Amino acid sequence: MSRSLERRRNPTAWAGFWVGLAGLVLMPIPLFIGLILGGGLSIVAAVLTVIALLKGLARSGQGIAPVVFAAIFVLLTWGGISAGGGIVW
């Protein structure tokens, strides 16, 4: 199969997407559970997002869309935590 016809994927971007979404969903759980679960997953998602962004840029922008959504999920999770999500009821 020709390289130009080959479907390019960025599995790290999709991993960051799903982990970031899980962190965003778990963040509102009160009594510090959301802070630990959502915050921990968002840190992992942030690392995966940076790695996926570097991989995507090395492939001339292929697979960047899930990276953008993962970054948005991470920022929303961190914003929610800084506003008190996962800490207070």
C-alpha cells in the first residue's frame, strides 16, 4: 500500500483525548475525590497531549484535532478545580 494512501493515526492524541475527558467528567465529585481523580487524570492527559502535539507536528499536522480537544478538556478540568470543583460540595 502506498504511503500517501496509508491512513495516518496519532494514538497518543486519542489517549490524551479520552483520559482528558475522563478527568473532566470525574472532576466535579465532591470531598476531594474529584480533585484526586480528575486532577490526576488531567495531568496525565496534559503529558499525553504535549507528546501527541509534537508527534502531530512532526507529521505536518496530521492528527492534531484530538490534541486540541484534549487540551480543552485539560484546561476546563484545571479551571473547574481552581473554582472549587472536586473540593467542596
